[in-house]
Amino acid sequence: MIKAKVTYDRAAYTALMKFRAVKSKTDAFIVGITTLVLLVAFIISIGTVNQLVFFLALILMLAIDTMIAYSYFLKPIIRLRKFNDENPIVNTFVFTEDKIQVTSNTKSKNNSSSYEYKMIFKACENKKAFYLFLNKNSALIITKSEITEGNEAYLRAFLTKKIPVKRNKLLINK
């Protein structure tokens, strides 16, 4: 069994934003190209296609672009601004053979969750932490210096065994 007791503060959240599963430059490129294609198509189609139908399609695509931009760029910034430095989140991770048990403690409430290893979308690491992504924007961050039972080499070997190679970037992103 491996255990870690990790305190999430503003610095940990900022590190996660820098190490996201989907890079912001790629997202910005997709949003920009989509918007550009729509505008060019709108200009070319003036007078050839029913303007009302095309205008409604343009509004719909711009709304989709706005939602993408909000979820990838603005939402993380809003979360960071709301982060309370005086009340950090303390998570205790217990890695068992079949799941990861996470207990979260704050001044206001305590939560407990468990995640099967097949739920891990992507696993990465850098010099300071392991990042176990549950989706493109949500990750469990296990700071290497805060592993209380076991060590980083044992955790890396354990996760490499539990997470399929296709989603496991632990040895690549060192």
C-alpha cells in the first residue's frame, strides 16, 4: 500500500494549469480556425444561400466557440481567483490493488472518493508531482515530496503496472 498526504494550495493549482492534459495553444488554435472558417464561409455565401439559415448556423457555431473558450481558458482562471489560501485542501491518497481512495479535508467539510485505475484518463509526471487525469481538466495531483508510505519509484512502478501503456506517460514526461 502506498499513501500520500497532499496539501493543495494556489501553487499546486497553478502547476496543474501549466501541466494540463490538453494544451491551451491547441485549444486556442481550434477555436480560432473554427471561427475563421465560419466567417470566410459567411462572406463567400452572401447572396448564394438563404441568409437566415446561414446566420442561425453562424450564431450556433459562435456559441459553441464561446463555450469552448470559457471551459478551457476562463473557467480555470476563475477557479484560481476563488482559491482560498487560508483554507487549503488536504487530500490523503491511499493506493490499493484495485483503486485509489481519496479523502479530502477542509475547514468546512470532509469528502471521501474512490477511483478505479481504469478511470484514469492519462497519467503523467514531472520533477515535483504525479498527475492522474480523470478527464482533460481534472487531475489528482500527488506531490512526490508528500508521499508518506512508499516512495516515488515504488509509486511509479505501481501506477505503470495498473494503468495501460496507451494512457501512461509516467516515464516519458520526467
